[in-house]
Amino acid sequence: MDTHLLKDQVAIVTGAGQGIGYEIARQLAARGTSVVLNDLDAALVERAAAEIRALGGTCVAVPGDSAQESTIELLVQTAVGTYGQVTMAVANAGITLFGDFFEYPGQDLRRVLEVNIVGTFLLVQAAAKQMRAQGRGGRILLMSSVVGHQAHQYLAAYATTKAGLEMLAKNLVIELSPHGITINAVAPGATLTERTQQEDPTYEKTWSGITPLGRPATPADIAHAALFLLSPQAGHITGQSLVVDGGWTSVSPLPDLSNMDLK
């Protein structure tokens, strides 16, 4: 991708303290985009912002719960107050809470819905309002998942939210297109992040064995797809979901979950 295509843009990226969100923010900043990074973990997001600045990027960290309206308002206010505008929003923040459907706690369901659906909706709404006021269009990207396309044991709640986000992207084409705002989703498959490897030390081996291309994704694999959809090269693409999974959804074998601790 031409490194000048994303220059002088201003992006908000939630869940950017590590993993996919951090890599999207890092790659945007490396191409000249000013980035407002958000994460629930204040120390994590401050460290991420410091790393990006050390690499020559322009960014600021705004810790907070992205499921709360006050945090979303602060993200937009910070972007406008610091960099003068908002031209991109990446709703990457999300949580995964595994559980047997028959025993799934209501509090877990509510938290997954709150972060994955409510937080995303609020960010899209606030960013789109700002973009509409600016009158120059914009790019919005949602983070879905392959489990929004294929069933995965113990992920009924999470999968419901990810399928819902893809429908949100499709539905908002009607309301955002008149303002020159595109909205799309990326649906990652198994991805090697700090979290996935910490939760399962055998993660890379397991998913290498059941992914047709022979390995799980890296955060960079997902970020490359994200940057394309955020760039002018994707200017006529909206309402779409791009699966980045090494071919897993074509065959969809599940990992062995027999020893998973669901407590």
C-alpha cells in the first residue's frame, strides 16, 4: 500500500493496548495517521502509545471502558481537540467469555453484549456524527470474527455479538452513505496475540494443525486487511465483511475443547 494514502488522517482505535488493536494503531501511525488509542487497561494503553511515539508516530492514549458513553465522548473530544478532526474509527474492543450454553451466567452475557455490541454501536454513532458535521466523509471499521460465520462450541454469546456487528455494518450503509462514510468489518480467525497465547500455550500448534494455510494469523495479517478497508483504495466498498482466517471457515474443524476450564 502507498504509504501516503493514510497520511494526515485521524483515527480512534479501541482495544488498542495490545494485539490486533495495537497493530492497527501502529501501522496507521507509521503511515502518517494521528491515532487516539483506547484500552480499559490504562498502563497497557499508555505503554502502547509510548512505543508508537518512539517509532515516530503521532498518538495519544485515552484509557477507559469503551462500553461507557462518557469514554466514547472523551475519545471523540480528544481526537478533535488534539488533531482537529475524526476521519476513521476502528471499533476493535471486545471480550470473549467462554461457557456452556446451559450454564452461561446472565452477568457474563450482559458484559459481552455491553462491550461488543453497545460499545461498538456508541463509538460508531459518535464518530459518524462528528464525520457528518465535518462534511468530508470517513471510514468506520468493526471487528467481527469467524465465529460470526461458523459455529464454535462454548461461544454462543460471543458469536451472537459478532454476527450482530456484521449486520450493523450492512444496515448502516443506508444511513452513512449519504454522508460519504463507509463502514465495513474484518472477521479474524485464530490469531496469535498475547491474550490467546497466554490463555492456551498450545494455541499456535493447535490452530496450525486445523488451519488450511498451516498457521494462525498474526496481528499484522489482520491489520493489513484493516488498513486496506480504511484507505482510499476501498472507497467504493461498504457494508462488507472481510474474513481473514487462512481458510478456516471453508472447512471449520474445531480444536479439542475437552479439557477446557469453563469456570
